[in-house]
Amino acid sequence: MKPSIQILISALVIIAATATQALAQIDTLPDLPLYKNAAADTDEGAEGGVNYAVPQTKDTIDAQLRSFQNLYSAGKYHAALKLSQEIQDKYDLQKPEKLILLKYAIAAYNDLDYDNEADRFAKDYLQKDPFYDPEKHTDDPISFRKVLDNYYTKPKFSVWAAIGRIGVEPYMDTIRSIIDTTSRTPEYDIKGYEVQLGFEYRPFKIFSISIAPSVHTYDLARTISRTDIATFHCKESSLMFTLPILVEAGLYRKREIFVPSIYAGAQMKYVFNSEYKAYTLAPGIYTEIPEYKDNADLKTKFNYSILGGVRLNFNHRRMTYFADMGISLDMLPFNDPEKIFSNSDLLYQNFYVPDVYRMIEYSVKLGIKVNLQYKTIAKYKNYDY
């Protein structure tokens, strides 16, 4: 064979080998989505014969999530679920990324007829996004929307704060008059304010239980005519701590914006501080108005009352704004009956014995509630497990 022919054959062999190697390198580039072109009758075949985007150090979370979604779109559900587990193990996902992962995992489980797994993941999804509405997200996988449409959410734990105005009517038991000759019925004007912080737990769909420590302030003005021209005044300022326990029932069905509710309960009351000043005024006579003096020891330190009321709630995602109208009735007198003769200043200087009465409180409050955690509830019994 001539040397030139041998050289030509050798060159052809080298070129063919080089081309083969180059083609092999191109076919195995890691960034090529080979699973899109891979032919397999089942997902198991795809898993066994295709490198379906094994996570590389240079891959970003977004790239992995796209690979995960592409596997689902290609119908390779087992591969998609396996990759989703690898993504969870490898990356510290943020909430939007977790929601994407859960969304397609739920769809894959549902398409594979793994109903329990799909339902379990659906509850996890709604814990993270309790306001998801399948009817408003038509671009999401049909299987995913189908599963989530079987559930709704309701608040489980909430905190709320309210501030309001208090009006008080005394429910009289005993009035003792010493020198009051023209009138035996005093006039009371009792008003105050309330600041409240509540903690709510909702074990059932329409019922909730709350504990709501509150601080009440009262300004009391008592007047009575002693003669035709003289009027006796007694003014008090009190600070009270209350601890109500409430049971509330609301007309909650799905996700109503305006929800009326009623509540009832009982509360413990403790008098922190109370001060008074007493004096008599008459035209043409100068009277020096005294300073406030402490009389907390004359009050019933520990009291309790029953209460009830109505609310109108306005719900907006995790926030609830409400208006509250309530009433309460004390079970024990505001002034301690055993100590009404203990204050010598009132008894001997002002000729006044404190009345024995219970307080009936009327309150109007405005508040805001933050729903911290939601519970997922199945619409149909066959989805409970």
C-alpha cells in the first residue's frame, strides 16, 4: 500500500475517533434536560436510564425547582418526588420555594393515586398559605387545585387588643343617710376606660375560648342635696385589674368578611388603687377642696362578675377588626359592707357612710385581632383521617 494512502486512512481514523468523542461529550453535558427526550414507558424506566438533574454545586435553587416542575410536566411523577426530597435535604428553602415544592408534590401524589400523602401535604400547604383559593389560581396544576378544594382553614390561635369606654350604673343595696334632709337618693355619674389584651383558642369551627386580662379605670362622682342650698360631693378615682374568660360563638361558615358573634363568660376583678375626696358646697360659702386620699382598703379587693355581649367582626386575611358591645354585673358590692364605718374622715368630718351597691357596667370597645396559626378542616367526612 502506498504511503500516501496509509496516511489518508490514518487521518480518517483519527478524525472519526475525534468526532465520536466530541459527540459523546455533547450528549452528556450536565445542563441538557435529557429527561425531556428520554423515552420510557414508566417513571421507573426514566429513573433507571436517565440522569434527571442530580443536584450539582453550581445549580441554584431556582434551577432545581424548574427541573422539578419539568419532571412533573413530563409525567415523571416518581422522579419528580425523588428530586423534591433531594431539594429539601440539600437546600434551606424560603416560604415561596416551599410552597412551589409542596404544590407539585401534592399534584404528583394525587396523579399517582396516593391520596393520603396528597392530603397530608395539602394540610401542610394550607398551614403556610391559609388563604389559598383554588378558583383564583387557574394556572396551577388541576390535580393540586382539586385536592385543596376539599379543605378550608380557620384560625386556631389568635391574639387581640381592644380599647373602650365604660359606663356604670350602681345597683343599690343600702343607702345610709346621716344629715341629708332633702334627699335620700344620691346621684351617681360613673365613667371609665378599658384596655384589654386577649388570647384566643378556637377548638371548633364556630366556638372560641378567650382569656383577656384588662385594666379598667373609673371616675366616680356622687352628689346628694343636704339642704336646700348645700350639696355634698364625693369623687373617687379607681384602678382595677380584671381577668375575663370568654366563650364566643360566631356565624363562621367559610371565609366571610363580616361575621357577627355573641360571647358570655365570667371575670375576676381586683382593685389596685382607689382614692377619694369629699366636700360640701353651698352658695356664698368658701369651701377648700381637699386632695385625694387613699381608700382602697374600703373596697372589696377581690370581686367577680358575669358578662356577655355582641361583636361585629371584619376579617381581612390574618387580621380581624371588631366592634364590641358588652355588659357585666358584679356579684359582690364595690364598697366592702364590713368597712363602711371604718373611715373616720368620711364619717365624722363629712357625715357620710359609703353606699353598698354592685356595679353594672356597659362597655363599647374597638379592637384588632391577629390570627397566628390556622387549622385545616376537611369539607367532607371522607377526607378526615
